[in-house]
Amino acid sequence: MIVLVCLESPAPGRASRTALDLACSLPGNAQIVALSAGGSAASQALELVSRWVRIRRLLHLEDPSLDQADFFTMGMVLAEAARHLEASLVFTGERSDDEGQGLVSAALAHHLRAPRIARVQAVRVSDSADTVEVTLRAGGRLCALACHLPLVLTVPPETSPIAPVDGEARPVETLPFAVLGLDPSRLVPRPDLLGTLVPAPAESLRTMSMDEAAAALARHR
């Protein structure tokens, strides 16, 4: 099983670090891949996880277009990376420190066509590795769900500090956009493709009295 953990760049928030810690607690046959997108490969996000002994691969998507991409586009890029890596389980922080609403993970699940489960507390992989049992908090209670893969899990931040396991630093691999079949020039709006705003003809504009405006509103109720 390939497990992908998505980290913010340049530095992961506490929720993302908790997600990474939870992913690394999975059985040893799970191949943990950490991925950051945007900014430089020499970032705190990758420096933080480069010595975690459970991390099998350390990947980075670097392109100027990502610095201008909205949450929906960023989710699409991460979904294409997950699809390329054949990751069946994706972990993210519940909310990033910058975006703060959990919209990137929702967009990721949408583009990956996978269910998204929030407020995950624990994960147990089945013997066949085709389903997982997810423990989450809902309505003030802990609930357990048996879920088929692929799956996107979002993890809330832990209140206690998370200490990474020291090991030998791994090199960072760059994941080219071409491998994902993406054209960076199409990820952000291009002014030359937006056209030109044309003002309405002067003869089509007129001033309405209050009585005329009230009558027009009444007709369209």
C-alpha cells in the first residue's frame, strides 16, 4: 500500500505534522511518501521530514504557477500526483495555517474521486490491505468506520508536540509537471485569454424613479 502525506510549503502546520505522525504509525508494509507543493525544495516542510525513518520517498512539486494557484487548482495538482504515485490512502492536515478552512483537501478528494473523512483519530489497515478502519470524532463521540480505498483522510492537530524520529536525511526528489500530464501555463488565469470588457451602449442606460424601480421589483418577485 502506498500512503501519501501532503504537506504545506514552506512549513507544515501542526495538523499536517499530526497527519504525518499518524501515517507513520501504519504497519511496516505501508510505503509512506511525503509530498509538498509550491515554494522551494529547500523548505522547512521537507527539512522537517527528511530524517523520519518511516518516510520511503520525499517529493516536491516546484513551479511558479503553484504560488498563484487557488485551492481548487492545488487540490487538482495533488490529486494528479496521488494518481501518478498510485497512492490508495492520502493524509492531509484538517486545516492549513494559511488557508485555514480545509478547502484544499476537499478539492483533492473531489479530483481524486475518493471519499473524504475528517477529524480522523486512528487508522487500522485490514489484512487484505483493500479496506481500512477509520476512527473519527463526531458529535462528541469516537466512531469507527470500515472504508474501501482510495480514501482521503484529514487529521486535526494534536495538542502535544510531535517529535520526529531521527535517521539519515533523504534526498528530495522533484516531481515534474510533465510526468503528471499538467501544463503549468493553464493552472493560473491568463489575462490575454480573458478578453476585453466592453461598456454597455449609452442609449441602453437610463435613470429610473423610485416608483418605477418598486414596480420592476414587484414584477420579478
